[in-house]
Amino acid sequence: MMKHWRINPLKSIAVSLLFAFCIDHCWSQDPEDLVIDEIIAKVDNYIILKSDLEKAYLDYLSRGEFNTNQARCRILESLVVNKMMVAKAEIDSVLVEDVEVQNNLTRRMDYMLQQVGGAENIEQFYGKSLEQIEAELFESVKEQLVIQKMQGEITSALAVSPAEVRKFFRNIPRDSLPYFSTEVTVGQIVIKPEPGQVQVDKVRNTMVQIREEILAGKSFGELARLYSEDPGSAANGGQLPFYKRGEVAPEFEATALTLKPGEISKPVKSQFGFHVIELQEKRGNTFRTRHILMSPKAAPEDYDLSEAYLDSLREAIVADSITFDAAAKEYSDDQLTASSGGFFLADDGATRVSVESLDPNIFFTIDTMQVGSISKPIKFQERDGSFAFRILYYQSKMPPHQANLKDDYQKIAAAALNEKKASKLARWFDEAREDVFIEVDGTYDYCNLVK
């Protein structure tokens, strides 16, 4: 029996945010373990299946959390809250474009491929192609982005004043103040070796030969599996999904759209390397292709040039010819840290981070450095397996301490703002629920969610 459900929105906020990105962690469950589906809740035209709850709950347990009925209830509540936000977004015409969804999904898939060691491992486990997996995940990712956008629109105008931060801090019981471990302010400037002209010409010539073999009758798919360096498509013979204009590298798109179906392009260079492209089909404003990708690799002499260049940049910083943060913003090849002047950021946006959150290689390096010093160029391996050089600036160190306004104002301000956002979202839920039809299966009465 389905019952009308009045949710407790304030309790749901944290859980909702926790599980909003379950997609990034839900790859360990064997499909045979899934329960037979049944609808356990409805929110307007959206449904929650029993398998949705079970998958989220198994993910919760996989992180070492306790197996309790209360946890299962809070997870179910968060799923309903998410569906409610999606339903209200539809009513309020809060939209997320498919291009944004596809770009987000592509980044997630690329990260996953790096973590599990390639497409074959994923496809073998699930018995599906990457294209099929992406298609099945598209709507889930879209829902997550809609939820984010709704939360952002509801809370974007909120801010906290210094007086509000002080009041928030005074209301924290003294015995509940957090104790922070050692924190440091560390920045980096990264230089990635660029392949020289010799390496570029070598790859271009190889791609010309591959194209000639295809034109002579060899299988495009077999050559893609043999040579292509695109982890997302190589195992599928270079097959790519349908794309709209603006969703792929402009050089790739411009070349693909000049081809006739079945025609093979000459090698075309993009930021990813050289492509040989076959146009398969045009359908309205979309097109489908397959490609072979090869990227020039830096030679030893290219690495020597990069190291020398980074060392000269370090000397300029030490001589005060340029500040570290200005040099990072202008020259660093690491996009994540360049925009913050090279500094690593905590979750609240502060430049002071816990040593426990640092990459172990960075931690062990600064452990041998003096505060205020800048290291010599250090060679390191990135997540994609390539190598680069970086210099580290060990700006400051904060020893372990109990939270206080003087040393931890930014953290306390972030916590105060989060509490304010939670209150705003709670009020929004109370008002919005009047516009949304919600039911829950009576089986979950033990959750005490019905008011």
C-alpha cells in the first residue's frame, strides 16, 4: 500500500548531497546480486525502485558504514528528496543541456577508465560496450546535474557576515569543537614536456600509412584496436557515439562534417593528437564516426628542455622577478591548481589543506623542505601515466590545534554558510512539496517518515 509522505527536509540535505554522486562509486556490484525490481516510491512522474535503494545502500556499506535500519531509511529519504528536486525543476523550467551532460559523463568515463585500467576490463565485467554503458548512465548523470542546478539556484544568493560567523562559532559547545591535524599551504607549477617536431612528424607519417592500409582494404576496426590510443573507443574498433555540433574537438568536427559517409579522412591534428576519421552517418544536427587516435610522445631531449625551462622559472621567482602565484597562473600546465595561483585547495576553498589530503609524494617532499622554500624541478607521473615536472612552494605550516576563530575563520564561515543553506533548502522543501505528489510504499512504515 502506498502512503502519502511528508519528508523531513532538513535531515535529508546531508544525505542527499552524499549520495548525489553514487555513480562514481557504484561499480562493484554484481548484476546477479540485484533484487527483482518493484516501485517503492513515486514523486510526480518519477519513480524510485527497490533496486535504487539497494544499490545506494550497498555503496554505503562498502565504505565501512554500519548496517542499520536508520541508515536505510535516510538513504531512501534522500532518494525521494532528489526526485522531488527533479520534479520541481521540471515545473520551474530549470534545464540542463544535453551537451553539458555529455561533457560531464565523458569526464567521468575517462576518470573511470584510468582507475580500472582500460575499456576491456569494464566491458568484460558488465558484458556491454562502453557506448551502451554511457547510454544507460546518461539520464542518471542528467538528473544529478539538475539537482545541483536546483540547489544552486535556491542558495546562490546566500552569504554570511562576520557577525553571523561569530554567532555560529559561539553556539558550538566547547567540547564539540573539532581538532584539526597539521595543515599546510603548498603550491605547485607543472610543466608537461611537449613533443618536438621529430616526434610530431613520426606520428603523422604513421597515421598516413594506417590510412593507406585502410584504403587498400584492411579493416578499420582491427587497425583501431591495434593502434588507437583512445581508451574509450579503441576496444570497440574506434567506434564513437552520435555527437552534436560543439561536443568534440573543433578540428575533429570540422573534418568529420566535410566527409561523405564511408569516406576516410587524412590525418587531422587536435589537442589530443592525430586522428584518422571515418564518417558513418549524419542525422540532422548529429553525426557518428569512428576514429584512430595516436599522440606524439615527448623524447628524452624534450624532457631535458622542460626541466631546464622550469628551473629558469624557479630562479625568476626566487629572484623576485615574478611572484609564485603569477607564474603559476601564466605558465603552469596543471589546470586544477593554476587558477588558484598554483595552490592546492581544501573543500571550503581555503589554501590551507590537511597534510592527510596531500598526494603522498608531495607530502614526503615537503617533509624534507624548509617552510618558505621552493623545490628544484621534480619529475613525477600523472594519472594518465605520462610524466611531467613540477616545483613545490612550501609557503606555511599550521600545527595541530583545536578550532578557533583566529586561525580557522574560513572553515568556520564555510560551516556557517552550509547551515544557512540547509535552512533555506528546508524552507524550500516545505513550500515546494505542495506542488509535488509524493507516495511511499507502506512497507517502509518502520522508517517513521510519514507525518
